[in-house]
Amino acid sequence: MDVISVDQAADYLQCAASRVYRLIHSQQLAATKINRYWYICQRSLRDFCQQEMLQQGQERFNKSDYAGALKIFEAMQHHFPDLPEGYHLAAKAAERSSQYRLAFSYYRQAAQKFDHLPAYRALARLHFAHQQYNKAYQTYEYLLRHARHDFHLLYQLGLCAQHLQRPEAAISFFQQALKLNDCARGWDGLAYSYYQLGDYAAALRHYQEAHARDQKQAEYVSGIALAYHALGQIGEALQWYQRSLAMPHVSPRLYFSLALAYEDLGERSRAIEAFKSYLRYFPYCSDGSYRLALLLMEQQAFKAAASVLHKVVQLSPDNGLAWHYLALVETRLNHYHAAFQAYQQALKHLPESEWPQTYAHLAQTFVLAGQPEKAHKACDRALKQNPEQLEALNVRAGLYYSVQAYAEAAALYEQLWQKQADQPLHAYHLGLCYFRRQQHDAAIEVYQSALKRHPEAACLHHGLGQAYLGSKEHLKALRCFYRALALKPDFSPSICSLGQLYTEQQQFDQALKWFQKLIDQQPDNAEAWIQAGFAHDNLNNLKQAISCYQKALQLDPRNISIYVILGLACSRQGYIQNAIRTYREAMVQLPEEAGEMYYLMGLAWLNAGQKEEAIAAFENAGKHPHSSQHETWQHLGHLYLQTRQAKAAVGCFRRVIAEDMQDARAYVSLAQAYDACGDQRRALKYCQTALKIRPDDPEVLYQIALLHFRQDRWREALPYFQQVVRLDPQHARAHNYLGSIFRSMDCNLEAIRCFQTALEAEPDYCVGYMNLSYTYFDLNELPKAIYYCEKAIECEPECEEPLYWLGHLYMSTHKWAAAVNRFEETLQINPEHAKARKWLPVARQQWIRERNGTQPLKMPNTLQK
């Protein structure tokens, strides 16, 4: 009996102890029997302690108390150093608690001391998990000597060989493994080994074998996709990538391969989305971020590219190319200071062979930043390191062109054209230099010579068109621009030139078509929106024009011209508040233009008939220096005249004359102001001064005649009006005033002729129709008087006087109902119209009597107008 229970052991110990005492007492000691008792007890207690410790350790391990389990298993090692279980289980507990160095140590002791195969397996697995593939390979090889036909060992050896870049050995192991177990993962490992070896067709076949055996594994589907991709069958690869990504438990790394496939297929947008999906899982992958940034740059998404490149240089500060591209992107975003810092980092981390190109790009950034001297220095550095650095030559040529040194620029462009005859852009710039120097024939010769080499170069056809345009050969220019667009339909310079050419020829519908095409192509081109708005404006599509100007303003909020154009368009459309708001926004953006904006606000209020607001705006404009001071004081003076502030008007017109002593119209306006002040002597004096300056100016003569007319000096006004119509037969108002003078002299037939001449010159002249109506009324030709009054109402339906006068004419012809309607319409426009309020009750009473069959009341023979 070798093993007994603890209770039995206790009994044996008690018996042994009693016998020892008795034998000692009787002096008879049977040592053999006593030793037997002690040995059985000792063996039983040892096995009991071992089982008890093992059980407690396993319980704690199963409860994930790995630290407690480790302590028990380490105690087990101490008390039972001859048992491998203590080392093996302690290693497992250490591994689970992430104490890998300790786990390695215990596995190694278990393997070396006891040749414990499970420990060897665990040790190999741990080496593999920690990417110690060479050690894992050696351990698995040792295990294979003990188990030649173990599928798992052969499979793991194949994986280790793959990681050690030994595809031939991996293929051998996987083939042996497949003989033991024809399973999917064996075919998968074999396929990847062929993929490593570069035999993509074999890899594809083996991936398909793996997929045929297990169609639920996304890994095998993605392997097929990778093999198709490597074979250049991008369409098939994309289908399998998408199938794989639709499966559960797919590796997100597949998004990287999918992005590369889309990139190879030219689908940049989808490639960008795939890279973004990849980076959601692996945000610190600098390679993925770098590739994403390059794609964003190709898509002109420079803000997003800059953000990604900043992340790349944070992850890889020594990536010189990333710094270089970041500098280029910051340049495109007009962040020149950030670009200069990026160039410094790029030059620090790039090899010297890349410095000339970097300096060339740095020079271009200096050009855009408005630092031409530094740009020249950067070009010098680039050309010093590489005299054949063509980009630096190109930048220097551009610098000469920008300062109008066209001869020097032409010399450099000619040098570039000789060295790079395959680049038609150099010939284009060379011809452009000749064009700027007004050497149109030389430019035409350059372009025609270059077109013999590059007949399909759209830029050369465009340049030739520009040269023809300079030579005033518009038809040839049109043909060249259309040829350029036939070769390259989205060539924006030709599209813009066509729009401008049609605008110059006042074919605004054609111009609008081309500018709209340019906008579709370049929605951020503010100038295109302005030109489209101008075309709409000339086609009387004012609302569309305003919309275009607003879009242009959003794109270029610092452009004062757009504020002016937009404000004027809103004023013409009647959107006065919008115009005022536009000018106020301009003052916020450009405070130095406050004077000009106040002036335009004054014009807007003036066009809206808001005299008080216009006066306030012009007064503010006068407080700020600006280019329209002359016009400001003129408008303000006329407004003061209209609001009976004659003294203030005198001051304004004197300011106008102080700025321009030869302004004849300012003298006339000053004369009108003095006339309003009652100073007739000075008024006549300044009229004579105006006539001395411009004796044959119809407008000056007209204003002098008007001054006499308003003072009831008709005979003095008559010769001036006659001079006006002699100099300008189409001056409708002069004809009208002549007619009024003749009518006042009872020369009604001559008056009618003058009024009709005024209407021929200006068919919508309401006052002319009214004067004709008055004259025919004087002649008692009431039908004609009514006809011309109705024509006046057609011209200005919101004017109260024609409506009132038509009501009177209807009363004169006893058309009471019509008269009532006209008087009511008059009072709707102006409820305070005294004459309409006087005659409306009379007309209504007559209408009631007529309707009731009652004799109408007697009316005076002549009604007052």
C-alpha cells in the first residue's frame, strides 16, 4: 500500500507513536516497521498537498484571478520542484496577466528541465505572438521531430516561414499539412505563400480552393480580391473587395487595398472614401494619411489635404516629402507663413538632390506672397545647385513677366521652349510676351510654328486667338477659341475669352452662355459671376444679375467693385434697403472706402425719392476723402435746392467750382441757388460765366433757359430753348418748355407742334401728353384732350395729376361715373388732393341724379385744371 488517505495516515501516525513509546519503555525498538509507517504517511501527505495546491490554483485561474493563481503555482514550484506542472501552469497564469517575460521564463524552464512538449508548444505560440518568428520556427521544428504528422505543427511552421520571407519553405510545409488535412486554412496559407513568391495566378487558384471549402471566411474572399488586384484585373478585384467588406469579422485593413484599387482605376473620390474608412480604424497610420492627402490634392480639396498632411508630419516628423507637399498646399490656401515653415522642415529632411526643386517651389510661393526679391534669391539657390532646373527658370521668367520686363521673360521662355519642346506651355508664354509688347505678328508666328509640333495643344490655339484679337481679326480669333474648346472642352481661358468677346460685340445672350459654362466649371471664380451678372443686367434680367453679384461678393468679400455693382443693381431694381445694407457691409469690410460708400448710399436714397436720407448720406460722404467728392457736392447742392435750403446749396456749388473752375454746369447750378436766395444779379452773372465756358452746350443753355422760365421771364427763356433744340433736336424737355411758352402766348398750334416733337423724341414723356391734353382742352377739342390724358396715364399710372385731370375731362363731357372713378383713384394715391376732394362729391351727386333720371345740376362752362 503506497498511497493512503489523510485519515489513514493520521491513524498510522498514532499507531507508530504509541508503538515507539511502548518500545522505548520496554527497550525493544522495531525500527523497520516504524519506518514503514512514516514513509506511507509522508507519501500520502505530499500527494495530498500537491493535489490541494493544484486544485486551488486551477480554481483561481478559472475565476480569472491570475495573480493569485500565479502565487499558488510558484509555491507549488518551490515545494514540488521535480514536477513540470508547477512551471507550466505558472507560465500560463503569467501569460494571462500579461507578464510575458515571466511566462517566457517559466515555459522555458518547464521545457528545458523536463522536456515538456506542451511547454514547448506554448513557448512557440508565445514567440509567434510576439513576432519572434525565428525562435518560434526553431521551437516548432523541434516539436516536429517528435510528431512528424502533426497538422498544426506543419501549419504553424508554414506561417513562420511566411513571416521570415521564406515562401518556398512555407509552400513545402503547407503542402505537407494539406496531405494530412485538406482544410481551407491550409489552402489559404499556401495561397499567401505563392502571393509572396509573386505567382499571383497560383495564389488566386489556391485562394479559390480555400473559399470553396469555407465560404464564410472573409479572409479568403479578400485574398481572392488581392490576387485579382495583383493580376491587374481591377474590376474583378473591386467586386471581391466589396463582397469581403460585406462579410462579418472582416479586417479593416482591407479598406487600404480597396483604396489602392480605386486609385488604380482612376476613381479618386471613392479612393478617398476608402482611405477615410481605413483611417477610422487606424488613425495613426502615416502611410494611409499620406496617400489620402495626395488624393485630396489631386481633387483640389486643399483644406482637407492640409489637415491630413499636418497629421502626417506629426506622426512622421522626418518625412520630407510630406513637409514639401504641406508647403505646396498651404501656398494654395494663401497661408504663406505656414508654407515657409513647411519648406524649412522639408529642406531639413529631404536629401540634397531634392533641394533644387524645393527651392523652385519656394520661389513660386514667394511670388504669390508678393515677395519678388526673395523669390529671385530662391531661384538663384535652385539654379546654383542645378543650372538646368527648369522650374526655377520658369518661375524667374514669370517674375520678369509680372514686372512687365517682357524682353527678359521672352528670352527665358525661349530657352525653356528649346529645352522642353514637348511642353507647349512654354511656347504659349513666349507668344504672350510678344503679345504684351504689341508684337502681334511675332506672337502669331510663334503660335503657328508651335502648332506644327503640337496641333492638339489647346493653349496654343487660345494664344493664337488672343494674338488675332490684338490684331482686330475677331473672326479668326473666334475660330481659334472654338478650336481650343474642341480639343479641350473645359479649357477655361478660351471660355472666358469667348464670353468677353461676345460682351464686347454686345451679344449678351451668347456671352451669358459662355460665362455660365465657366461658372459650372469654376464655381469659385468671382470674376465669372461678375461677368455673368453683367450679361444678365444688359439682358434686363436684373434679379438674376443681382443673384450673380451676390455670389461674387461671397467669393471675394474684399473687392470694392463688387459692392458698388451689387448696390447699383439693387437700387435699379428698387431693393433700396438691400443696396444700403450692401454699402454698409462694404464700409465694415473696407473702412477706407467709407466716403465712396456714403456717396453711393446717397444715390440710392435719391433714386428712391428719399431726400432726407439722401442728404444725410451725401453729408457723411463729404466728411470723408474719396474720388467722387465733386459729384457728392453737386448732388447735395441740388437736394438742398429741392428742399429749399438755398444758402446750403450755394456753399455746395461753390465747393464744386473750387475743385473745377471750368465746370459750366456747376456755375448754372450756383446761379439757380442764388436765384432761390432771391439774388437775381448773381444768378444772371453766373449764367453768363457758364455760357462763356461752354457757349454751345445744350445742357448749359437748357439750364439757363429753365432759370428764366421759372422766374416767368418767358421771352428771355425762349431764345435759349430755341438754341437747345437747334443743337439737340431730340431734347424732349426743351421742346416741351417751348410748347408751354407758345401756349402761354396763345400760339396753340405752334405749342401742339412742339409737344408732338417732344413726344417723338421721348414717346413715354408723361408731361408732354398732359400739355397736349391741356392745349386741346383750351381749343375745346375734348375727345383729343381725353385721348392724350389717357396716354399720359399709360406712361405713369401712379401719377395723381393725370388721373385728376381725366376726371375733370369726364365731368366736362358729363361722364359722371367715369369721373367718380378717376377722382377716387386720385385720392387713393394722394388722399390730400384738394381739387379731387372738391370735385368728387359734385361728380358723385351728378351721377346719382343721372342714375335716378333726375335733371343734372348746372355746371360752370369752364372747369379749372
